[in-house]
Amino acid sequence: MARVRLLEEDEAADSAEFIERVRSGRRGNLLNIYKLLLHSPPLASAWFDLLNAVRWKTKLDGRLREIVIIRIAYVNRAQYCLVQHIPELALADDMTLAECDALTDWRATSLFSESERAALAFTDAMTRDIRVPDDVFADVRRHFDERQIVELSVLIGAYNMHTRVQEALQLDREKPKSA
């Protein structure tokens, strides 16, 4: 159970316009993360805008984005994020379930390209150590232009924020939709 009560729509009537924005951008759903963030409508709105920008308004391709997000979720042991992305979002961005599973120990597999492996090493460094060693950054620079490096860095930072808030507040997983 979440450490902070999840607000329902009727408890956040002053946020009706924002709730509709979330629903339109999240397949008609008001996800638990937004029910939690509705305690602070300005933060909820900023969070939504940031996550939309890092996921949909960059030059990074969807597959790489999902690889990075799922890896962060594994490193941070963020079950909410894993369930949100595997399988639906990952498969929609050309990942396989085997690749999703392999992200628990990506160095031990050959399933990822050189550029994906560079991004994964960068992801691990930013997530675990914050500081990125020069050799890891040099490898990222070989595969990505400066805009993509900035976008990749912000994606990693945003999903570290996302997963850490989820875990600190023990966010409940989404309830399955009834058939």
C-alpha cells in the first residue's frame, strides 16, 4: 500500500483539466503516479510535461528509450515502472521479452548493439554512481550527437527521479482492468 493516499478524481476537482490531459496522454487512464502527485497539482503538471518531453519529444528512438527506462527500473528495483513498461511499451518499441529480461545483466548478453551498450553503460554510471567515467562518456560520444547526449542524460535523470519517488512512497501497481 502506498505510503501516501492516492487521490481519486472526485477528490481533486480543482485539477479536472489536468486530469483530462493525463487521460488523453495515457491511453485514457489516470495512472497511480498521477493520483499520488495530485497532492501537489503544480508538481503533477510539471512531472507530466517532463516525462512527455523525455519520452516523445527527443531524437532518441523508442527502442533505446525503453532499454534505458527498463534498465533504470531494474537497477532501482522499481517494480511499478517495470510493470508499466514490460511488456506493452517495450514490445511496442521493438523490444523482445528476452531483451527485457536480459537488461538485468546486459553485459552478459550479445542482444544489444554497440550504441545500446554504450547507452547502458552510461545509464548504469549515472544511476549507480552519478559521476560518469571519461571512458564511458567517450563511448557514448562515439555513438550519439550532442543533442542526443543531452536528451539521454535528461532521460536517465528523469527516470531515476521517477523510480526513486515511486519506491520511496511505495506506489501501488495499477489494478488490472476488468474484462
